[in-house]
Amino acid sequence: MRVLIAGAGIGGLTAALSLNAAGIQAHVVEAAVEIRPLGVGLNLLPHAVRELTELGLADALAAEGIPTAELVYHDRFGSRIWSEPRGVAAGYRWPQISIHRGELQMLLLAAVRRRLGPASVRTGLAVERFDQRASEVHVALRDRVSGRLEVESADVLVGADGIHSVVRAALHPGEGPPRWNGVHMWRGLTEAEPFLTGRTMIMAGSNLSAKFVAYPISRAAELRGRAAINWVAEVRRGEGATFERESWSRRGRADDVLPHFAAWRFSWLDIPALIARAPAIYEYPMVDRDPLPSWGAGRVTLLGDAAHPMYPIGSNGASQAILDARALAFHLATASAPEAALASYEAARRPPTSALVLANRAMGPERVMAIVEQRAPQGFARIDDVLSREELEEIARAYQETAGFQIEELNNRPSWSV
């Protein structure tokens, strides 16, 4: 079986590694002429770290990222709402890893080229169209340097080509642009003194107005006694606001961000200083797409952001792409035919990811911060006067169930390795 993967992002590269591990031939084409380590930080939840561990990447992840020990929610005044242990500290067999998105992509790319061969990932080739025939898919690829069109055949085509997926657009024409929720995000990476435990992820404020997220992502910085702090500043825009098409490389300005967070100086973290000292700031709209009634047809399917782009809430975007990749390889290796395999893969992955897209629209576990802001807009002295422990735990439990990382279920689930 030959599988052609369109897109060399985290999902596409993990799919290539997973298929190779299952004995299936995989080849990746990427529209970008050069794959560069773009973006800032992200979190890999324990269910995704489990899958990368089974691909033999645990040591590489540990060498690059930070095993996040706790997540702490605060209001906009820096008062603690609640905290929860994460990863191994919470009882999982695998850690939660905070890591630079680009470094993760480069780590995966190096593993693909090492295991599948240097020609397994070809760049500068954009999918233009595809045609399904009786026993294969013919994919027209445009060389972005020469302009030449070439046709490649495969038994299966996987669209892992992101939120603006060409494969998705061909399968679901007329869908239109991504859906914006009115929140504008600025992201940066600032080296500073470690805060709280040094392995803490914090969220402050809420998506009702302004929210700030920060966590360390570099093991190398930690070994120097410093913290490379990934931060995300989110601000809800007013009526009539518009957004530009999102890009990993669109630069933002500190002067646009700072007015919204000028007073957010806490005893344990100076947020204006983090923003002002960032060597580069990137801006994005918070967008997703509506869940699809189907991902693919016949020998063509979708994966990751091409299948289920979601708001960056609950640290699930990259993690779900990794789960897609592993499930895809499992079903292709165990089904009787490609069409049956892709149908089983979609049946396993589309319902939970669709539910997750909708849960993230409702702010997922971050609803606790919105509730606190609504009930105590001027702050609080005791969180128990604002929100009960039972409410907090139920919100967290419900999201864990939706996202598929309940502790006992994950720890005891059979492996997808074949």
C-alpha cells in the first residue's frame, strides 16, 4: 500500500512515522518550498505523548520540552481560582510536554527522513487537484519553483494540509473561510526568570474580555536556570471588527497588546514586561471551522487541522492531530481494504473531534474563568464564595471526557501500535 500525505506539519509527519512503523509505505508532499521552525509554543497532552513515545520519540521530546507539572487558573487580578496537577503528577503514565511548535516539527521531520529516507518528504509541491480511479488516487502536484505540474498515484491520499486545506476544499466545495469568534491573539516567546514552580502553566482573565496564558517550553533554558516563556495574549474585539487570514509568520506589535494588559503585574509574574521584552510578536485571529458531516470519500481522507480545526483551548490542536495519525495507521494496517480502513478511521475519530470543536467554542475548561469574571468582576477574597469545588471539578472532568484523556482510560487503553 502506498499512502500520499499532503502536508508536512505535525499531523502529516506523525502519520508518516506511524504508517512506516506499521509497515506501510508513506510519502509526504509539502507546499512550502522550505520547512522552517515557525510558530511558538504548544502543549502535548498525555494521550499524544503516549503516541509519540510508542514511536520512539520520548527521549527527544524530553530533551527539548518541559514536562508541565501543574495548570493554574487566575482572575485578571492574579488571584488563584484553582490549580490541577498535569501529566505524571496527575497520575498519567506519560507527561504533558510544553514545547516550541517549530522544534517539534523539526524533530518529527528529522525522524521521518532518518527512518523513511531523505526523499520521503518533498517540498515545494502543492496539491492542485486529485482524481479517484478504481484502485488508486491520481494527485496533480504543482511545483512552486518551476511551475511544472506532475501527477503522482497512490492507494490513499491523506489531506493533512491545514486549516486552508486544498484536499478538504475539493471534498467539500463552497465551505467558505474559517469562522472567527471575535478574539484576536498575540503570541510571543520571552526569556525570563522562572515563575511559580518553574514548570507551571498559567491562565489569567477570561475569553469574555482579555486572557493571558504563559508556560515555559525549553529544557535548554531550564538547565541554564532560566525560562523560555511562551505567552498568548487574547483580546475580544468589538462589533464590526474584521480579521486577516491567519499566518504563522504575521508580525504583531507590542504597542497593540500592552494597553490591554498594562495593569497585569502580579507578585509572581510581570505580564507587561514579558510582552515588552519579546524579541518577536505574532498575531492571529482565533478561528475554526464547523464540523464536517464526513471527512472523505473512497480512498481520500483528512487529518488534523484539515479535518477539525479548533480554537486553541484546552491544549488540543496538535494533540488531536497526533491521535488522528496514529489511528489512521492502525486502521490502514488492520482493515481488509483502503476504503474500509478510512471508513473505520473516520468513524473512530470524527465524532470525538467534532464534539471537541464545539466544546472549545463553549470555552472548554476555561469556562471557569468566565464564570468567575461574571460573578466577581472586581475580584474576590475567597474563591469558595464565587465558585464551588464541585463546579470546578465537574467542568474539568467533562472536558477530559470529551477530549479523551481520562486518566484510567488512557493508562489502560490497548496500544495502537501494530
